[in-house]
Amino acid sequence: MTVLVKVMLKPGVLDPQGKAIADALHRLGYGAVSDVRAGKIFRIEVDTDDPKAAREAGSQMAEKLLANPVIEDYELVLEEAGAAAGAPR
Amino acid sequence: MSAATPADGAGAGIPRVAVVVFPGSNCDEDAALASRNVLGADVKMVRHDERALGDPDLVILPGGFSYGDYLRSGAMARFSPVMESVAAFAGQGGAVLGICNGFQILCEAGLLPGAMLRNEGLRFVCRDVFLRVESKRTPFTLAINKGDVLRMPVAHGDGNWTAEKRVYEEMLARDQVVFRYVRADGSRGEGGNPNGSLDDVAGICNVRGNIVGLMPHPERASEELLGGTDGARLFKSFATTRMAMHGA
């Protein structure tokens, strides 16, 4: 299965990158943009068909390494193998 | 060489310093040189994959870009085998100094509170800054006056230290802020803080006071040849503290 781990800075934590991107979007004319938060996505292939095991592995990896709980929150999204890449359009 | 000889090192013997070398450390030799020249120390370089620190008086986690700074600065160095030994050494009250990337690693490892964000201005900042000594409760500041202003360089992109409000309030109550960024005259305000860190924090310690992390580089300001000697005062303070502890 594929585990997507989305890591974002916690609400309220200053995000200098997001702020710079928002400024750039404003300069490009997107005046309606009121806020941008930049994050990270990790796409992790796990050798299992068991969604429960994949989710458990994903949350352990996020808590140990992928996210820093002092400043970041994470979210898991599970995908069946090949669901993203091989799906018919 | 203008190296200060540690004449006061007689009673307790020559200090032993372990400098940890991670893949991507680049201030390890500078830290070793400052330890030799200022402390007159016997320096052991300890690789990230080693566990034996060699019974040191002081462990230095040097600056650099450990593991390429991938993911987050210090995030991967934290899992190096050597860090288990560093944590055990610190747990017994051993003195640990984390400089720049070393500070980031100590935060990631949970040995110091808080975490690092990208610099407020998003730029890598490489210039001299002024630090005000805010606490004398660590071995590196015990022999320096509170309020003294030290000049030394910073060189980092992720030095914007932050902590949750509740955590920071506890730190203030326990006198854990060791250095703050100030202007040349020692006042806080515009131009002092190079990275946007919370409350102008430049360096902190753990509750016990034996683990200190700071973003500026004292080892790069430890000889006149390097443009300043204010950084040497941290090493000298450590030597003084060590002598006092050995009852000399």
C-alpha cells in the first residue's frame, strides 16, 4: 500500500516560506490569496495489503522522524497500490 | 601561536573534550582547535557511528549540515548511535555544548526544549552578531557577568528557535534562556536578532543547566587571528567551572 504522510506547521507557528510564497502570489496578481502555509508530503510504499498495518507504520514513522511534534502536525492518507499511478484516466 | 596555555589546569589535570563528527559536520575541527588552544584540552574526535566518548569532561556537538540537513536540520543526526552515549553522558550531568547545527540536533533529540524554524527573512545569515549573557547558571557562563555583551559570528538558515508558549514560560521561570541577540550597545530591538527567534533567544540550557545550545559560533571567535576572542570566554568559563568542581 501507499501511505501519504502530510506534514504541516501547526496553526499559529510562523511559516516564513508560506509568507514568501503568498507575497509572490500577490505580486503575480492573485490578490484574493489571504494566506499560504507550506508543508511536506511523503509518499511511502509499504509492503503490506493491510490498511491497518500500513496506517500504524505511517503514524510511527511520522512521530519518530517525519514530523517534529513541537512545531508540526501530520495527517495520513492511505492509497491502494497503483491507485494513483495506474488508474485509468 | 598565541594559544593560551591552561596554566590553571594543574589541579584537575588536562580537560578532555569529545567533539562529535557527523556526516556533514564542518565546524568539528574549529571546535577541536578552540578546545586545544583555549582549554589546552586533550581532544578526541568521536564519529557518529561510535559509542565510546572516552570519559570526557565536555562533549561538543559542532556546527555544519549533518546528514545534509535533509528533512529538518538535526532530525537525522538525532538517531546516530553516538547520540545515545551523549544523552547518557548528559543524563549524568556531563557538560554538553551544541553549537549551531549541534543546537538544532539537541532540540531534535529532545535534550533541549523547542524547535528550529526557517529564518524569518528566509536567507542564510552569515555575519557577526551581539549576544547578551542572560544566565550564569551554566558552566559556559558561570565565569561571565550577566549582561555582558559578546560578539561572535552566526552562519545558519534554520536558526529561528521557537517553543510553545507554555513551554517558554516554564523556561523563563527556570532561568533557561542563556543568551539573547542584542544590538552592539546591549539593547534589544531592530537589527539585533538575525533570524526572528522567539523573544530574541540565541541560546538556552536544560533545566539542570549542564546542556547548552546556541546558534552563534564561539569557536569562530576564540583567537585574535579569527577577528575576536569573545567566544573564548565560554571555553574559559568552562575551565573555571571545572576547576571549582574539582575543588582546586
